[in-house]
Amino acid sequence: MYQFTTATVINSALDSNEVTPKFAGDAAKFVVTRVNTFKKDNILSAHKRAYESGVKEVGKITLGAGTSGKVVRLSIELRLAQQNAESDFANSFLWFRKPILVEVISSGNATTDATALTKQLNRIKDRFGYSHLTATSAGAEITLTAKENNQRFYSVKFEQEYTTDNTVIEMAYSPVAGGVAFAVTTKGRVGFGDDAFMIKSVMTPTYENTRFLGSNSEGRPILGGNYTQFTLRYTVDKNIDEGITMSGKSLTTHVFWVKSDLVASFEAELSKTVPAIISLESISGLVLTADSLLDLSEAETTTVKVAGAIGAVSFVSGTVGTATIDAATGVVTAVGVGTTVITATDSTGKTGTIVIEVMA
């Protein structure tokens, strides 16, 4: 009972009585009406994470020329990012994935086939009329755009049938030569503080949360509010001197979701009490760990581990004459005496570095 977390959505600078300020700070305290009076001496830390808009993933593939009269297909595998779970993506695997497959009879012309496959893709809808992606074509190039910020193009292939001894039971396919393999041109990103995030993580639209005059109706997220998160960690000495609660401190966490047009004023008031608000953006890069000292004489290696990454991670060594690194696995191999900076980059473009030293 002495360790708990509160969450408060702030949509107005005034309380529900339209008179009392919702939040105010000074050198001694920070007050949030109907939440608490936070004394400066008891505030352990204050963090801020700004609203971040989501980005829909986009990728392109250029088709090669198929054999006229043969079946060609575009095979797409969509996956969900950041532990998102949707029933349409449920399957027997540990990750949420959705295969999408379209086939046409090849005309022998890549541009014609691209147009035909694009039409097929845009016709695919679920029972509610929802499609999972949009497709456009320009010449032999097909551009795929995800419908949601949490969708990722894990695999996209253009293939053509070929004859095998098992063709009667199951057709076999092989890649079509002459095109350009699929590549993601715009990396997707799940938003923070946007509508989808607020509904999923802060206040689900239950009956009680949406009904007129429901509990705490003034504290519901507003669509398009674009909220920034402020977090206070607060400690208070417990004043009961008997039983299991004797001595000790109460450590609580208080989260405030502040509407975009109030962020500046909320931060200004909080800064009067807590001048050093920690912005999580400044420490949101990847965290790399590894053995930072390698012995060249023993041909030592180390594997760089990454925390905070989303999707696949690629690695680069700044000085390959000192140490090389496998771009996919992160295994560092000593090459020569000196130091090198290892840089890791995840699928969203977020980076992190670590210095590796090689001794003789």
C-alpha cells in the first residue's frame, strides 16, 4: 500500500470548477489539483517523454520479367512491432504475423504484371472491409505502404512457378531474376502519446470510461490531443511506529499525460519546483554492453549485446584495422592493437556506441 502509481490525464489548465488552476508550482512545492501537493524536498526525480507521432512503414520492390503464361506471385509477410497483439495476426508462431499472397498469370512484361498484382493487393479486405496495406505501381516498381504504425514488412518476394515431380500436389516457386529486391524506404515507428497509444496503454474505451457523466470524465484522453508524459517519483516518511509498517519510506510514482497545448505551461510550472527535468529523448539511444578489452595474442572475441532495440540490429566497426564486427550477430574479432568505436543501429534508426580496446 506504500508503493503505488497514479496516472492523470490533463486536458485543461483549470480544474473542473473552471476556477482553480489544475497545476501550479513554486520554489517549495508543485500542486496538481485533485492529485497531490508535491513538496520539493520529497521529489526524487522528474522525467519527461515528449509526444512522438507514428510513422507508417513503406517499401518498394522492382519486378523482373516473368515467363508469359506462367503463374507469378507476390508473397508478403507482415509482422507487428513492440509486442502489439491483434487477432488478425494470431498464428501458431511466437510472433504475430500475417502472410499475404497474390498471384496472376504473367504477361511476360514486368510493368503489366506489376499493375495486375497491385490491383489484386488492393482488393484484399477482411470481413469488415479493412485492408492491411495499400499498393501502388509505377512501371515495374511496386510500392507497399502499411495501414498501421505497428506493421512491419518482414519479407516481400516476387516468385514464379516451376515444374517439379510434386507439382500436382503443391506448386513450387523460385525468385524471378532481373528485378530489384524489396527494401524498406521509410521505417515504421509506433507513436507515443498519440490516439492509438492512449487508447491501448492509458485508458481503454470501456463503458464506464466513455459514458456521459462517467467517473473522472474530465480526465479522459481527447482524440488528437497528442500527449506528453511527465513522471514524478515521490517519497514520504511513513509515520506509523508499530507492526509491519514501522519506519521506512513510501515511494510512489505519479504519471501525468499532458495535452499538447498545455505542455509548455505545465513544464514551466514544474520547473519552478524541479529545475532539472530529465528528458528521456536525451537518453533514448541503444545501450551496448560487451567485454571492452580484448587480447590480440589470444585472438579474443566478444559479442556486443544491445538493450532498447526495435527490430533487426546492424553493427559497424569504426576502425576495422583494430577490430572487425559481424554486421548481423555483433561478434567482435580483434585484428590489431588500438581502439575502435562499435556502432549499433536498430530498425527505427536509433543508435548506440561502445568503445572496444585491443591490447597486444
